[in-house]
Amino acid sequence: MSEMIPFPSSLWAQALVILGLLVVTKLISDVFFSRLRIIPGPILAKITDFWRAFHTYGGHIDVKNLQLHRKYGTAVQVGPSCVSISDPNLIRTIYSTRNPWKKALTCPNHVKSDMYRPNDVLLEGHRMSNLFNTQDEDWHNQNIRPIRGLWTMTKVLEYEPLIDKTLNKFVDKLALRFVDGDSAGNICPADEWIGFFAWDVTANYSFGRHYGFIDQEKDVDNLITDSTAGLKYFAPVSQIPWIDNLLDKNPIERIGPKPTLTGVLYAFKVVAEYQAQLAEKNISPGTVDHTLDKYVQLKETYPDMVDDNQIVNWLMLSILAGGDTSSATMRATVYYLAKTPAAMAKLAAELKVAGISAPAPWKEIRDLPYLDAVIREALRVNPGIAMIFERVVPEGGFTLHDGRYLPAGTKAGINPFVTNRDFGVFGNDADDFNPDRWLQGKDEIPENFEVRLRRMKDTVDLSFGGGGRVCMGRYLAMLEIKKLIATLYSSFDIQLVDPKHEWNYQTAWFVYQYDMPMIIRRR
């Protein structure tokens, strides 16, 4: 008969054994006795959030989420208390405007999960939230109310002259550097230059001046690099948000990038300079059409609420993210057109027939069906944000369509990259770039097309967020993107140096695309 293994006599050894037993017990409990055990998913994901943080850090959590859903179905456990959902029919349920999922008894006004907290700024020992990341729905509604009306399509069209100014500068610089004279045939790193345009145009309509990326042909003061570094920190850390308290929010020694704080300080600087111009009567409120001026005018309408701090809170969203979101769709459009010559030829033909002026005016391009189809398709296959928009299951829990139950307090949400490739909504070629899917089929009756188009739009629109948290700047983003693409392809032929070349990209909340060497020629 075998002898029993003696229990260690050392106090430290005993403590380690007990700790090991507790860990094993916890792991067994998480896998076999969790209230989410009915939801399939990777074993490691059921045990620890470090699984999804690891895959997010790798830059392709979008692809991983898609692979898991195609393996396991519409609900996948991606963390000990987190479920990824891929059913497009649940978009309006989870991100409803009227009855959004809320957090439970202790925080009834919280909609978003803790994943957004690492995006706070630590300023003089105090955490500073913003309209994007705040969990407090009441605070969000109160602070967005004064500016919501400034972001309708009618109002953002007031920025068109500022966009045109940047667009003219951009096209002239492209022609000088890559198209005309001795520069003909020079290889254009399109990913970089599209970023320069997106950031400069954002600065111009935000506070009436460019950062200088286009003029200086470089990342001025590393603004783009620092912003990207901030999101590359936020993305994995948001999957285990408590660790942010030990890193970026560490009161003793901060560990991590500081672009968010840099953006806040830059916003304070811009506001102070503009206030000085007003005080010196160099300009008058209402005589310019940039965002900062519109915000300053709100001081008279909401004197008890709007001060310089409030204006900074609003303005920093444009400074920190305005260029990243639109540039992702711009790059995707240029890349996929280069990879799909038939689509580029069809777009160029539509623009030629329309006789587009330069730079392309909104009134001439807003109703062009193929231009709209191309941009919607680029947004679909490579959305600007490609991570799960987490929410919290409300009190009482939620029952999925197949009868499976998600307990209250479960973090759950949808990754637009996954629903944008849903075979039921987009067909068997959902993984392919095919702008024609947005047009009425030859034998398709109008009623069926309208139903199909509406479902596709409702699904892809999640790329801009959902419900009361939908991106305010979505109309402005589409205005920028459509004007850029129409202007470029009415004048230029833009091709990859090697048609077989594949780009690289990294998902870090926003999608950052790289390695797009292009040859640009006049048509």
C-alpha cells in the first residue's frame, strides 16, 4: 500500500499549497460552476481576462472574435464575466436609445462597463472623464445637450469651406510630391498622407488652423504617434481595467503613455489663445465657422454650465480621436479600390458623368449611388472601431433568442467587425469587398431591396456606436470622407505599386492601417 504524501511542515510551503488549492478551486468553479458555463468559449477566456487582453495586445482581436463566433455561434464567452454577441438583431436591444442596458442596483445610471475607465485623464490627482468614456448616463446626457444640435448634417455643412481649404492644400501637395513633373512616379505612402489630411482637416474645422502635417510632410510634434500609442495602451488595458490603477493612474509613478493628458493640455492652450483673440477684439464670436467658436458662443446660452473647462472637455474629443476615426475609413476605401480595379473604374465613371467640380462639393456628390456604396462597403469590411462595445446586462438578466440566459451584471456587447460580416445580412460573400451589394439587383423588386438595404445600414451603422452613445461626428466624418474620395478619384488614378501587395493593420480600439505604397497618376 502506497504511503500518503506528507503535508509540508514549512509554514511557507503550507501557505503555497493552500494558495494553490484555492487557485485550482477557483479555476474549476469558473469553468464548471459559473453562471455563464452554458456559453461556449476558449477555456482560458472563462478563467481570466488576460486571455482577451493578450489577443487585443496582438492587434487582431477583431479577427479572433470573428473566428470564435463562426466556431461557437452567436454568443461566445471571452472573459470570466464577459460575453461577445454577434446577432445583428440584438443591436437595437443592447444599444437602445430609449431603454439601454444598465448596470444593476448600485449604479442604475451606468450603461457602459468599466472597460472605458482607463480612458480617463488623471489631472492634478483628479480623474477626468469625457463624453466618450463616461459611465454616468445622466452626466453624459447633461453635457451633450448643449452641443447635440451642432452636429446635425445641416450644421456640419457649415464646415465645408474649411474642409475645402484643407482638401485643396492636400491635393496640391500630392500633385507636387508624387504626380507632376519630376515627381511623377514617386511612391506615395498613402497610409501616412491620408493620416496627415485627416488630422489637419480635423484641426481646421475644430479651431481654424492646421496642425501642419501636410505643409511639413511629417508627423508634427509626434501628435499622431502619441495618439496611436495612447490607444495601443488603452485597448489591452481596457480588457482588465483595474490594472490601469497600477499603471497610467498610479499616483506614485505613472507607467504608460500620456497622449490623453497631452491632448487636454493642448485643448486648454487652444481655448486660452482663442479667448485672448476675442478679448483683444481681433475677432468676434460668430464670425467664423469652426467648432471652438460655436462652443464659445454657448457660454451665453448656458452661462451656468459652459466655461473653459467644459469647452476643453468637448474639444478634446476632436483633438484626440477626430483624425483616427475618419482616416481609417479613408485608408480602407483607397486600399480596397486599388485591390478591386472594376470597382475603381465604376466609381471613376460615375464621377466623370456627374462632372464633379474640384474640390468636390457636397451638393454634387451627396446622391451619387456608387460613391455611397463604395464608402459604406469600405466601412463594413474594415470598420474604424473593431472591438466589442461593452455594456452591462441589466437587473433581471437577459434571455437570448435561443433561450440561453445572461445574468445581471454580465458584461456583453457586439464587435462591429463581426456583425459587419454576418452571412445572413450580407450574403455568402460577406468577407469580400463588393460595393454592388448596396445597389438594387437586376431582378430585385424595390420593396425587397429597401428591406435588405435598411437591414444592412442598421448593421453597419454600429461602426459609429449605438443608441444615445452614437458618435456625434458621424455626419461630419462622412462629409469629409465622401469629399476626399470624390475629389481624388475624379482627378487621379491611384494604384498599389504591386497589385498583389497586402497591407497591415492593427486594431487598438481604432483600426490603424499601414504599408500602403501607391502610385498616383492624373486621369
